[in-house]
Amino acid sequence: MNRIARETVSPRPRVPSREGLADTPFEPRLRALSTAEDWMDWSGCLSPRALGAVETEYFAIRNQATLFDVSPMHKYRVTGPDAERVVNRLVTRDVARLAPGRVAYVLWCDEDGMVIDDGTLFRLGPQDFRLCCQERQFAWLHDIAWGFDVAIADETGDVAGLALQGPTSHAVLEAAGLALPDLRPFGIAEPEPGLVISRTGFSGDLGYELWLRPEGALALWDRLWVAGADLGLRAIGFAALDIARIEAGFIMAGAEFQPIHRALRPSRGRTPFELGLGHLVDPGKPHFNGRRALLREAARTPRRQLVMLDIEGTKDASGALVYHRGRREAGHATSAVWAPTAKRNIAFAELDARAARSAGLRAEIYTLKEGRWERTMASATVIDRGVFRPPRARATPPGRF
Amino acid sequence: MAFDHNRRPRAVVIGAGVNGLAAAATLAARGVDVTVVERGRGPGGMMTGAGQGELGHFVWNLHPAALAELGLGAADLGLGAEVATVLLAADGRHVVIEGEAISFADGTPHPDAAAYRALRARLARFAAVLAPLATAAPPRLGSGMLNRAGLSDLAQLARTGLGLRRLPRDARREFLRVLLSNAADLVRDELPDGPLAASLVFDAILGGRAAPGAPGTVLALLWRHAGGGRRRPAGGMAALARRIAGAAEARGVTIRYDATAAGIEVEGDRVRGLRLGSGEVIAAEMVLSSLGAMPTLRLAGPAHFDAEACRRIRGLRCEGTTARLDLRLAEMPRIEGLDGRLAGARLLLAPSVAAIEAACRPVKYGAIPASPVAEVLIEPGDGGAEGPAHLSALVQHVPYAPECGWTEAAREALAAAVIGALGTHMPGLPGLVTESRLATPRDIETMTGAPGGHWHHAELAADQMLTLRPVNGMARYASSLPGLWFCGAGAHPGGDITGLPGRNAALAAAADLGQGVTR
Ligand SMILES: Cc1cc2nc3c(=O)[nH]c(=O)nc-3n(C[C@H](O)[C@H](O)[C@H](O)COP(=O)(O)OP(=O)(O)OC[C@H]3O[C@@H](n4cnc5c(N)ncnc54)[C@H](O)[C@@H]3O)c2cc1C
């Protein structure tokens, strides 16, 4: 299992110390549980890459239930009479069709149609939205909102977030007195005043995200911890979740695409079409940022295509170059993992559009073996994204496991 | 959407300034049914304070290409002969420039005349190299040869390049050096500081906020030396504006005065017409706006523009710095040695480059200049409302929003500064003033709607010129909203009474219509 504990899961460099990093509201519990002392910088917050062994944490996601602190995620609140117009102006999907109490996965683009970031959009009310994302967007949201009647608040520090993911996650909620049997995927509920629970997550499995004011964070953690004692509940770090999200076919900013506002080279920008997310662009709705550029892009074949590859063998293809028909370099792997549940060696890879549609791909994988690099050419096949998409993730009411 | 070819395409032009009228005539000449809507009660925009009187002084570059669209020859404009320029000197040795002749007021030859003429000749040569740039949309740099449009742009660039190649090798090097330098250095390299040097520098800074040492000032200077000398329209700017409006109407353009554009109608990501303040909607395939970029954006609404475009337009620098002072005088004032040559001449109150630099400074701190520089025109009255004589001054650099606010005292202070400075040359002047009227940049904005009351609608500086005018991404007259075009001074090549932005924009819009493309 050593390939699971690989080093390159995070887009951010590992920080050896906690120096200068802010504590999240859950920090006392995380610190108490950490045996690996493997921390990383997530948006300036101290965040566990792993609390214990990554493989144990990964299997807890797939077989039991897990807690992952998502408080460092940037959270913005958009409220006011023009809130729907502003959010619709931001994202490529049609927000008018998002009902209050529902969540949508969204992307937003710059004027050239290049993806700025992706995230989840919560419609908390007719004129009330929350956007959760990886990148800082406060200034951009103000640019988007200029000329409109809305208020924009950065709620990042005011809302603690906890992801409860895994097949027994609803059972944990139930044991904690927070049962939500009727909550459908992408639904939002408020079982108790001040506690918002959405049926969302990054694991591809049954799962929830819990949102509340930081003051209540530790009490909530303890309540779930006690409730989950007999249900295999485990606290996890980012590394395990990263495996799960690749298996589930979810892209990540900084890995599968370079957020255009962070890219120094404009050519590093990617359109939703190139990321295989064209279905998230709704050209039928009124003008939104980048719409005209996206219409032009939609009319022509994308330059590149992000695909999921199934790679022969078991060697981790992280960073592998991909060749098409022998020696022609056609792209590279952006994230790769041996998918333990699906038992497949998979990778997200960005390929020339033509190569992405054809057979005869080979990945050039380098492995370090006791001080020597070994090179393997493994054949690779484009497959549907998401090798782990169990029906239980969508069942309502959730099954009992 | 394909256009119905049995019907003439319709366009609405916002604003009956020189550029709105040039745009309207250009389109009408190509079979488009054009209506001009003008908020003011007469034509002329910033030439006339939108029909309220007189703001401008002289015409020097009303471009033949724009006149051709209007069906006018230079002779139809009622422009008189080139006016003489009188440079008021601190030591009383005023300088008179009449065409190629440069001398002191008493007739003695000026020692720097030859150097001045050589420098002007050089400026004219360089201006000729740049001239093709003014009559077309700025080249789409870096677009390569991906499409036909890109190809023709390259051809255009090559022509400019050719112009450059026709210069002798040394002149070519010199051209590139000069372009990147600034007006103050350029002039001071060739002439000792004094009224003669200052007269050229004044041409570079008139209407802008930049000081003589700022980059981009040389380009402004060259644009202004591309045309001929200064001429004064008979009957003033109002009469000239009426002639231009009449020419547009003769082309079939309908002009509606007292009609305020209140909103641009958009449907399916395309302009469908213009809504007036009265609520009336004029249906049209396209709207050409001669207003500044920001008022135009507001008419359509930010919802139709990407956030980046809104941000760029928000960031435009467009605080005007030119004020106009009008004085009614009891009789023609006198200047020693200049009797008889004063009336109708262009008087420059700018004794040195250093004085211009000093006059440019206070505006940075929101202060009113104590020793402003100005272009002054004195005309004998017709015995009517304007009295026996009339003096007007275009004063630089006057703040748009002074720290102290435009109080009565602030206005009086500025008027007193101008009258005082002129009074040193015309001792009797203060006593002759029977009425004084000041139009600050803010007043000019109120009168004409020009952002900041700015002469060019937006500062003509290196970062707001050519492919960056009005803003990056909209430099070829097309706003990003299909069917909406920029056709005023805020677009390339900028302000002054040239008619070029209007004519160029209309050609671009007509080409777009001709392709039947809605983009
Ligand atoms: C004080 C001063 C003196 C100047 N002197 C000279 C000079 O001597 N020589 C020279 O060459 N240049 C001079 N200029 C510059 C020159 O006048 C301008 O650059 C030029 O006239 C700009 O023309 P335009 O058509 O682009 O815009 P404008 O002349 O500004 O025309 C815009 C028109 O739109 C109208 N409008 C605004 N809002 C609306 C609305 N909502 N609906 C309908 N209509 C609307 C305005 O009333 C105006 O008529 C001077 C400028 C100033 C400020």
C-alpha cells in the first residue's frame, strides 16, 4: 500500500512547521488525534495531510465514516435584491434554476472563458447565496457585483465546516440526533438553529457537510465523535480524501487546472470544455462572465482535453508524460493514484484533443527504487471519469450499513 | 440573425458633437437609416457646450477623410485664414508667429526662428509617418494571420512601416527615440526655454492632465501637428457646428435635439434599439455612442459586460483640466506694439516650459493654479449681446474637483489669476471687464456629459491610447456588446475637432453590417 502514502497529493508544498498558520476551530481535536504530525498549509490554515496512516484513513472513507475539517475553504455570502443576477453573472450554470435549499457545483470564468475556480454554490434563500471554493474570490466577487445591489461578505472565518463522509455517515448523524432521511443529494437542511447540513462532499460516496459558527465547532465535533464511536468514525487528513476524489472523478484547482488568476502564463488557462465540463456551461442564459468567449470556444474543437486514464500495471503515474502512437508526446498526468476500491491504476491526464480520442496511448512512469530511477512504459486507455460511483451515494433515504 | 435586406438597416447615434455627426454621415452615405439623438438644444457637443454657446476656439485638424463623409470641402466650412499666434513674454518682448515668419512684436527677427522652424518641420515629418494610424482602427497587434481581418491589419501596419522606411535612416532612429521621450525634453533639446519653446509644449498638454514631462505627450504633439495651422470658424464654433449638422442632414441623417438617451435596449445579447428619456424606443440594429465609455456602459447596463471590461472602464482616467473663462469687455484691450494684430489672434499665456510645468503642478493636489497657462482669443464684439469686445481663455491645468470645492471664492480666484496674469501685458484689462463667466471642468461635464469634462473624454496618455483606447479589448470601436459601438473622442485617435473617431467607428460598424454578421 505504500503508493497510497505518496508525496505529491497536495498542490501546495508541505510545510515542515506550523509557524505562521492559523488554527481552525477544530484544531484542538485534530491536534489531540494527530500521531503522524503531518500538517500542510491550506489557505493559510494548519490542516492535516494525515492524522495517522493514510491508508487507514482512506479505507475509513470507503467503509465507515470520516470527519475532515473543511473550515479553511473560502466562503462568501452574497445577499440582496440582485443576488441571483450577480451569482448568475458569475457562474456558467443557470442559477435561476437552483431552488432555495439546494446546492450546485459551479465554475466561473474570466473574459476569455478560462476557468477562475470551481466550487459549491448554496442557495440559502431567494436572495441569499453562499459560495465555497479553494481560491480567494473576494475582490473578484466585487468586480462581478459592481453596479448591482448586493452585499458581499467573506464568511471564511465566521463559518466552520466539517465534512462527514462515508457509507455510515448518515448513521452517525442519526446517532447524534441529527437524522436527515429525506435529504437528497445537493439538498440543504437546518436540523437545529445555527447548524446547516448539506448532502455534499468530495468523496463520491454518501456524505454530508456541516456548517456552523466557530463557537459551536468543538461541541459538534464531540457530539459526532461520541455518536460515531460504534460506527467506525475516524478523523482524516487531506491525503486520504485526495485519493477518494480522484477515484470519484472530481477535479481539483491547482492540479487538473491552474486557476487563471493565479497563472503567470496566460496560456496555462483552461476552458470548461477543455476540462470536460462543458455541460456546466449554459449558453442559453443571459450574459455571464466570459459568455461570448465561451460561445466561440464551444464552436471549435478544444485544443486539449482532460481525461481519465486507466493505466496498465500498478505503478503510480503521477507526473507521467503520455505518448501517442509511439514517441509523440501528447500530454501528462495531472493527478494519479492506484484506486484501492476500484482496484485500478488511474490518472487524470491532460492530452491533445486528438490523442484524447484515440487509442495507442502510453504513459512513461518513473519510479525510484532504492536510489535508482526505473522507467516503465505502460499502456493507457481513456475511460469514463469516476471509477467509484456507488448507487448508495445517491439513495434517499440513505441505506443502513 | 440575418438582416431583412428589403429594409434599410437602422442605426442610432448618441450625441450631435463633431464625432456623432461624422459617424452619422458616414453611415448614411452607406445606405443606413440614421437618427442622431442629442440631449442639448443644438449641435456641437464640446465645441459649443451642447448648443449653449462657445467652448472651443480653433480648428486645426478637421480631417479631410471625415469631411469627405460629410460631403464637405474645406472651403464649405467658413474657416478663415490661418490665425497668427502671439506669444506673450514676461519681459514684454512678445513673439509673433505668422506661418513661417517668426519675429518679435517690434519686427526684429527672433534668434531661434531657424531652430524652431527646423523642429516644426521635423515634427511634421514624423506626424506624417503616424498619420495613417489616425484614420483607421488601431492595429490588432499580435493577432497574427489567423483570419482575413488580421491580414488586412497587418497590411495596414506595413503601410505605417513603409512610411517609416521612407524616412532617412537617421530620422527613423530619431523618430523612435522621440516617440518614447516627452514633449518637454524634446523641445528643450532644440530650443532655449522661453515663449517659443513653450508654444510647442503647450500644444502637447492642452486638454490633458499630463505635465510636459510625461510619456505620451510627444504623441499628442505629433497628432496636433499632423493637420494644418489653426483657423477660426466664421461665426464661431456654433456656426461651424451648424454647418456640420446641416451637411449630415443633407446626407439624410435625422437629428433630434432635446432627446436624451436613457437606455440601450438589448435582447438576445444584441442591441435592438435606444430608449429615450421620454420612454420612446427607437428600434435599431446598432447604436453608436459618442459619449465616454462609462456613460455608454451605464446606458447599456453593466450586466452586458464582463467584469474585466467594467473594471477597465471604471479605471479610466478622465478628470478634465481645461476651464474656459469668458470676459465681456468695455473695449478692445491694448498691448504695446501689437495694436491691430490682437483681434482674432491666438494669444498664448505660457512664458516658458518651466512656467507650464509649474502651472501643471497644483492640480495634483487639487489646488487651483495661481499662475495658470492659457490660450486666449480676443474678438471685437458685433455691438450686440457680447458687447464691444469679448475675451475667452482656455485655462490649464484646472482641477475637476478642487480640495476646497468649486465655491464662489474658488471661481473668483481662478478668474482673478487669469485676469491678473493677462493684466501684466494689458494694463487696463481688469477695468474693462464688465462681465465674467467661468466654465470649470465640472461645469463642462454638466453641459456636455463628457466624463470629467475632459477634452478627450478620457486622458490621452500612453496607457489610454491606440490599442488601449478607450480600454484594452474594445479598441476597435466595437464594445463587446454586439451592435454597440464607441464613436466619440474617448475612442481612437481621441479628441479635438477632427471627426475621425466618428468616421472610423462608422466604417467599422458598416463593415460589420455589410457582412450581415451579428457576432
Ligand atoms: C473647453 C474646451 C475647449 C476646447 N477647444 C477645442 C478647440 O479649440 N479645438 C479643438 O479641436 N478641440 C477643442 N476641444 C476638444 C473638442 O471639443 C472635443 O474633443 C470634441 O468636440 C469631442 O467631440 P465628440 O463628438 O467626440 O464629443 P462631444 O462633443 O462631447 O459630444 C457628445 C454629445 O453627446 C451629447 N450627450 C451627452 N449625453 C447624452 C445623452 N444621454 N443623450 C443624448 N445626447 C447626449 C452631448 O450633449 C454632446 O453634444 C475643447 C474641449 C474643451 C472641453
